[in-house]
Amino acid sequence: MDSLHIACAIKAKAEYFLTTDDGILKKSMFIENVRIVDPIGFIKEVI
């Protein structure tokens, strides 16, 4: 299911994909089309 959610975010041309799943966050360096961050990291980046 994780890969489906990420694929949907990429297809929708989302800038960010927010998650608290450590497995996804660790693999996020391999995904180039969408920025994968945790919610706290997102808030720190945006503000």
C-alpha cells in the first residue's frame, strides 16, 4: 500500500508526501519526484 500511496502522490504532482512511517522515511532518498517528510519536518521547512 505504501508504494501505491507514493505513486498517487507522484502522479498528482504533489510537492510533499507526509508520513510518520519510519520505513518510508528511510527509503525517501530514493524517490526523486516528491519530497517525503514527517509532519514536524514539513512544518519546519514551510515556516
